[in-house]
Amino acid sequence: MSIQMSLIFGTLLLQMTALLVSLLPLPLKARKAIVNIAESLKSSKNFNIGLWFSLILLGLQFADCFNRLQRFSHIGNPYLLVSSRDIDSSSISYDQLASKFYSQRNLYLTGAVLYLTLAINTVLGILKNLVTKASEYNKISSHSTEETESSEAEKLRSEIKSKEASIKGLKKQIEGLQTSYDSLNESKPVSKED
């Protein structure tokens, strides 16, 4: 493998590691650190220039590998075509097969690096939103618990007082109904005809 393809393969491994770390269920502080590092890299002009330069070179290499594979599209697998008498296996050289293999390998590696670049940017955007929402939630929940406890206790006290007042009113009403019921029973004498 050439130095260029070794660098691309190393980049692929680095991207897979970065994607794995960003997808791990880490605590909020670790996720904040990851987001802060990503934001500082995105704001760096030197990093952006290097990133875009690398992406353009990888895109050109991807297109070149794709075009090279189009030239070798007429070459199939000679081992699958040995039994066929229509194909002359002597017309396919090992150099052509090796060139086709290298083009396929380069296409897969550059395509994977380009795809993972897009995936990492997407995951970091989602992670940034997740960290901001979690920070807001923690801030609101810690701030509101102190206020809500005192305001909730005050509401419950006033509710208890109103319920006690309504209970006293109901007791007076029950006593009034009981006395009127008792007075109705005492005023009429009971006869045998009833």
C-alpha cells in the first residue's frame, strides 16, 4: 500500500474511533468536552482549510477511481469464466486485474472516509443539541426545585386552609340539617293510622 493510501486508511481508522467515542453513552461533562473540542476545531481557520483541502483531494481520488473502474467494467472475474468458451482468458492480464483491484480498494477507502466525514458532522451536530438541551434541563430543574418547593408549600398551605374552612361549613350545614330533621320528627305525633 502506498503512503497516500496508508494515510487514507489511518484517517479512516481515526474517523471510526472519533465516531465511536462520540456515540458512547458518556456523562454530560465528557460530552461537553467533546462538543467544545469539535467547536474549537470548526472555528479554527487552519483546520478548516486542511479539512476542505483533504476533502477535495479525496473527492478527486474517488472520482478517478470510479472512472478507472468504468474502463475495467468489461473485465469480469476470470475464475468464474474459465468454463465459458466465449471468453478468451489470455486477453485479461494480471496487470489489468491488479489495477482493477487497486481501483476498487481505493474507491472503497476514499468513499468510506468521505461518508464518515459526513456522519461525524451529523453526529456532532446532534450531540451539540443534546448537550445544550441537557444543560438547559439541568439548569431549569436545579433552579426551579428551590422555587417550586417554597411556592408549592405555600399553595398547599392555602389549599389546606380553604379545605378546613369548607369542612367547618359542611359540619355546620350537617348540624343544621340534623336539627331540622329532628324537629320534623318531634312535631308530628304518630298515630296508628299512619
